[in-house]
Amino acid sequence: MNKALRQLYSGIVTENPTFVLMLGMCPTMAVTTSAINGLGMGLTTAIILILSNMMIALLGKVIPDKVRIPSYIVVIASFVTIVQFLLEGFVPSLYESLGIYIPLIVVNCIILGRAESYASKHCVWLSMFDGIGMGIGFTIGLTAIGMFRELLGNGTLFSVQVMPEAYEPITLLILAPGAFFVLAFLIALQNKIRTLRSGNDKEETKHESSHDCSSCGINE
């Protein structure tokens, strides 16, 4: 269970696919014009990632090594097709908003990368938690970017007016360059927080070390 929780934490925080590993940048840049689009794309990718991880872990010893990549793509494409039909049937508005980026999930480097580097080498249980962690991390990344772009670029949040009428939207942020600006800002903010936390941890360790030595009763 500890390994599963570590893998979950890793996907969300230490190896976040958007802010740390910088994977899946195509949908990250393209569909995050609004918070709902980012959330929808993130959850769609997360579901496919979890299912494909579990299936590939289950078939890992059966798939011949020479054809493993084509086999992984077939598995991923099957789940993408199923999810695409479900979105088209039950959430047509989201399906139309995401458009071509739904079938492009097949070649998303996050899904194929986790299949090759993790799911094919581990059990179904751990692979499922790896998919959940990476999926949640990717969803958080896309939703955060979409929220910033929609709020500052349109004055709304999840299509609800938030900013006062006097607010002048920054139209640039809902255009293509805006995605790069927001992504860079969020990565810089995360790095600053991690640096501060690392500095605080070092100070605490140093303080505890000096306190232990001063109370050990050894005379120089």
C-alpha cells in the first residue's frame, strides 16, 4: 500500500506531468481556453490512462517485446474510441469543445510513456495508482491553466461571471500566446514554493542538528 500511495503522490506532486515533466503540452496549450475545457480534457485523459495502464500491466507478460509499442497503441486507441463515443453521446458540448484533441490522446506522450516505463513492468494494482496519480496531476495542471486564462482573459470562471463589469479582460490570455505565459507563470510559482520549502527544511535540519550536539554533553 505504501508503494501505491508513493506512486499516487509522485504523479500529483513530485512528477506532475504538466508542471514538472512538461509532458502532453499539445492539449495543455490548445484546450485550456476555459476551466471546463481543461477539467474535461484532464479527466478524459485520466480515465484512459488508468484503464490502459491496468490493461497493459495485465498483458505485460503476454505481449512480445518486439511488438510492444504497436500493441500499447492498439490498447490505448481502443479505450480512446470508447471514451470518445461516450462523450459524444452523453456530453456533446464537451465533445465539440475538445474536438480533434480527443482522438489525439492516442499519441499523448504521458499515456504511452507510462505504459512503457511503468505499467509494463509492474502489477495491475500499482499501475492503477500510477495512472490515478498521473491523471490527477494532469487534470490539476490543465484546470489551473484554464482557470487563470478564463478568469483574466474573459472575466468568468466555469462560465460564471466573476469579475466586475468594469474589469477589462486581457484578451491575449485566451489566445494561443496566453497559454505559454500562464504556464510559465505557474511553473515559476511552483519552483519558488519548492525552493522556499527546501530552504525551510534545511534550516530545520540544521537547527535540530545543532540542538542535538549542544545537548549531548561532550566537552571539547
